[in-house]
Amino acid sequence: MRHESVHRAWPCAGLALLLTLGLMPEGYAADNLSLKGNLVEQACTIRPGDEAIVLDLWDVTSKHLYINTRTRGKGFKVHLEDCNTTIGKTVTIMLGGRENTALPGLFALDGGSGASGIGLGIETLNNKPLPLNTVSDEQVLSDGSNVIELKAYVQGEPNAIRDQTIGHGAYTVTSTFTLDYP
């Protein structure tokens, strides 16, 4: 199936290349383009349903954030199945997204969120921060099923805490996670 998709994509790319080359002045060679790739096998598969994790965080009051600056972390898991340690012995995760400028390393709220003055952070079960767009420590894999366990928390922005201006309302944060088997 993948092989057919590749062949379908090449004619379109070739046509675009030919149209571009047709606009070049004479004297430019068209044989100086080299494309290379590597098709690799993944060490694990993501359990169906874990490709898009939705985590409902509990309601938090601004008063709690003014006193404690942040909430406790709420756990979530990424389940890995059919892991084969001959392909990869470890896994890392990186959560990508838009950074909160007032709280570096934490997620900014998505546009359209009613709340304000807060960011969302991710940490390990041992309370070690996992800043967004940063690769986690390696986790050793075993053959079969494995789990990556993390926690999400809400934190007030320093100025919003100082000035007591945290805005109430619903909020969302969107992230894309990337697994790597170094």
C-alpha cells in the first residue's frame, strides 16, 4: 500500500520539477538533483485510542493558584504495544506546541480559550519537568507492552498571580507528541 502511494506521489513531484526547470535559463543541468530516504521499522506501535489523548483536567480556582501557584499533576499514559527490543531498546517522547511566553517550557492556551493568566505544564511521575519541545530522558523498553506515564498541571503566570488577574473560563491546550527510538 505504501509502495503504491509513493509511485502516485512521484509523477506530481516530477511534473512540478519539470515546470520549474522549464523556466530556468539555458545552461543549467537538470541532472544535479539527488533524493535519498530511509524506510525504517518502528520498535513499538501506539495502542489504538492513544494516538489522540484527551485529558480532562479538574476545575481549579484562581484562589488555589494565587496561594499555590500551580495544581497537582494529573496523570496520563501513552501505551506502547508490540515492542521489539531488537529494533529499539529505548524510547523518548517530545511534546510539541505553542509556548507560554510568561512561563517558558509550559504550553500556552489555545486561541478561543476563555481562561487567561495560566499555562499548562508536563512532568514525569517523579515530578521532573518535561518542557515542551524538549526530548524526554530515554525510557528502557521491554518486549511486548510498555507505558509512558506523565502528568499535566496548571500553573499561574507570575504577573497574573502577583496582580490577581487570572481570568476564569474554559481552556484548551493542543500538543503533538513525537516518539523516537534512539
